Amino acid sequence: MKRIQLHDKIFRLYMPHEDIQTAVKNVAEKINNDLKDADTPLFIGVLTGSFMFLSDLMKNINFPCEICFIRLASYEGTSSTGKVKQLLGLTQNVKNRTVVVVEDIVDTGGTITELDNILKDAGAKDIKYCTLLLKPDNYKGHIDVQYPALQIPRDFIVGYGLDYDQLGRQYKDIYVLDEDETERRKSINVR
């Protein structure tokens, strides 16, 4: 599909599934090289957005590892609230372990800053950050994101696990907000 509508917004195709899969394989290769000798790393998927990325990433990891999830939220609509809420806490013991946090997108850095505090307080030995998408122009954090699969501009995107008010996660491609088309359709509906 070239365009999708979610609620009141129109999104156009930004990145096809094949390009996403290439990026996932490339970042998995880096992780495989760096962590092949680590003692059973724990991958922590940040719900809900990371579920597709984590699933595809794990299919390309070639060493023994464990997986668990944590759920944090910081978005309302198309922007970050600046506050991170913990909706599902840490369910695995991370003390003295290598942990790889898997995010869908790192925008301002609020979520990974909160996660870094949680994991350090819980005694993690080594914390690595992997994200499908990094917005370097928005990132205000101080934490190194060692494994960004892709860097993107400030655009608002959906698909491949990312949503707009809970819609759009199921698409295998990534779509970007088409503000011009959204406004054009609004003006037609007003008449």
C-alpha cells in the first residue's frame, strides 16, 4: 500500500519491508560479533512497539540468549509527553548480567534513560541499547545507543510495530505522516 489512513491522519510509504529486513540483519550481525562470547545475554524488548523488531532480530542472533519484556509509555498522539510511565516492570533477574535493551525507536531518549536507571538499580553488569530507529536530531540523552539499525529524521512514523494512538502496528512496512495530504483531505471534508 502506498498510503494508509489512521484515525484523522494520512501516512505514505516510507520504508518497504525488504529494506527493514536488511537493516535488521545488519544490526544482528554487529550484535553477533560483539556478544558472541558473553555469558547468555538477556534481550529485553520494550513493549509494545518493539515486538516485530525483536522477533525478526532474534531470528538472526546466533548465540544462546534469553528474552523478556518490559512495558513503558511516553507518547500521546504524535508526540512524546516527556514523562515515562512503567506499565509492566522487569520480570527477570538482571544482576551481574549482560542486557541488550531492544527498542522500536529512540526519539528524545527519555525511555532509555529511565530504563538505564532501572537496570543499573537492579544490578545489570553491562547494558547495551539496540533500536530499530534512531532520531539523532531529537535525541537529548547521554546514553550510547550502540546498535541503531536505522537513523531517520524527525518525521512521525507508523508500521512495523509503531503506532499512532494504537493503530498501525500490524503493517510490515513503515509509513511517514503525510501532513500535506492530511490537510488536503481535511479541507475537502470541511466544504
